[in-house]
Amino acid sequence: MSEALCDLTGAELSARLGAGEASASEVLASSHARIDAVEDRVGAFLTRTDQLASERAEELDVYLSTGAPQSPVAGIPVALKDVFTTNGVRTTCGSRILETYVPPYDATAWARLAGAGAVLVGKTNCDEFAMGSSNENSAYAPVHNPWALDRVPGGSSGGSAAAVAAGEAVWALGTDTGGSVRQPASLCGVVGLKPTYGRISRYGLIAFASSLDTVGTFTRTVRDAASMLQVLAGHDPRDATSLDVAVPSYTDGLDGGVAGLRVGVVTDAFGEGVAPGVATSVRVHSAAQSGLCSSQAIATIVLRICSVPLLSSMPARRNRMPPPPSPAVLFAIVLLSR
């Protein structure tokens, strides 16, 4: 059985669109068929934009047929967490309070994707006003993890993560205040990116905590995450916290490998509250990857114990912060899956 278009990566779809092997309308039809097939069980969407998406795909097909330059974003079905304002499209924040709110303008993040040719398939479910971590707190209905419908997808951007995992959308936008992109991405087995605060404009994002809210992406590969960020990043004069710095090429170096990179596993993270299966999986995969390091050009997995003391347990120091730890014990917490 041939793979459905909606299950391909954005990079694969972009290549097919550029070569004339698929049309934007065909890609969209594949996503719509998947939504029709699974949405009643997953519950990822609060609003579908079928007509708008079809019109957009048809316009793109005409444009692409001219041989004009093509953005890597063009023709890719995208879903938006329902906290981004969308001109003429209902935006609820997962709350009954905004059930009938139709914004008169687009959030910058969506405007940039739309300007590069992305196709909006709908607005995704989320914890009400982004306040939650399981997506059970939507005022409309919970979202279910497409890999196991009796489990949560994480939150608050659970609808976006679930939509990408289920193939209902190829890419999606979410927001991360304290983990609301990274956590559902992990639970749904997709790539979640929380960039530096201010790298992506928050203009048009209905805030949870303005000093922490960060626009993030959901994709199935790191390359796709880089392609999305390339379009999204950049200064926006309408957002006072937007970073006015140059945007590098995020795809440079993707094929260079990670030889020499050291990845640490903080063993304190295996404490109380971690499901046994999760702890076992991380340990097994860490050990397996570490064993391959001598024969393959991959990152070294450092398995040494790294204890992270709590500030509350440190001696009081007047007007002083504890000294920073040695670089030797600064490790990233990495969950290795699949």
C-alpha cells in the first residue's frame, strides 16, 4: 500500500510539489481524508477551515504551474493552536468565553506562514487559555493521544501535537510557556521546537503569560522544524519583545552529523513520579546509543550521575546567587525514543 501524502514530511512534499509529482490540492485532500477518518476519536480540532484551505490550494496550484520560485512552506497543510488570531476565522482559546470571537487580523506567525504559501487546515484544541498540561481542560472536549486513545496527548498544545502525529496536519504551531510545546511533542512522538523567547513574534497571540509565552512548532523531522523556523523567525515591530537580530540559516549543518557532541542524561530525572516504562526506555536507549559511539559518528551519551540541588536546600547568602556549576556537570535532559 502506498504511503498517504499526509504522512510524508514537509520536505518530501515540497520536493514532490516542485517536481510536479503532486499538487497542493492533492496534498490537502489527503489531510482532509485523514481528518475525516480519525477526528471523531482524536478530537484535535475546534474549527476546520476546509473551504478556505481548498481555495488556497487551488491558488497555489496555479502559481506552482508557472514554474515560479517555491518556498519550502508552500502547499504544506498547517494547523494552528486556537490561541493565534486568524482574520475571519473563529479563535476561541479553548474557552466558551470566546466561542463566537472572530478576529479582524492575523497573528504575525500565521501571516508569515500564509505569505510563504502554507495551507491552513484548522484551529486546534487546547487547554482553556493555554492553562493546562494534559489537554483535558478544554471547554469543548479533551484531546486524545492518537497512539493510545485512552492516554492524554499532553498540553496545553495537545491538539496541535495530536494533529501532526495522526497525519491530520503535516505541521502545526503551538505555544510554550512552561513546556506546552515540548511536553505534548514528547507524548505524541513528534518534533517539538521551543525557540528562544522573542525569536518568533507574539503579535496576535492571545497571551497566557506574556513574559514567558513562546511560539513553537510541531513537525515530524528536525529538517521540517528548521524550515518552519526559517519562515517564522525575524523581528516584528508590532511586538516589543521581538528580537531585532539577524536570522541565520537553520538548515545549514543539518547533514553534518553530531560527532563529538556530548549528551548527558540527568539521573535525578528518574525519581518519584516517573512511569517505570519511561524510565526503562530511556535507560535502555541511552545504553544502546552509548554502545554505538565507538563505531559510529554519533553523539556520546554520558551516563554519569548528575545531581541538581534545589535552591531551597542551599545555604542562605545575602545578595548572592550560588556559584554556577562546573561545565563538566552541565548536561541536557534528553529523552531518547525510537
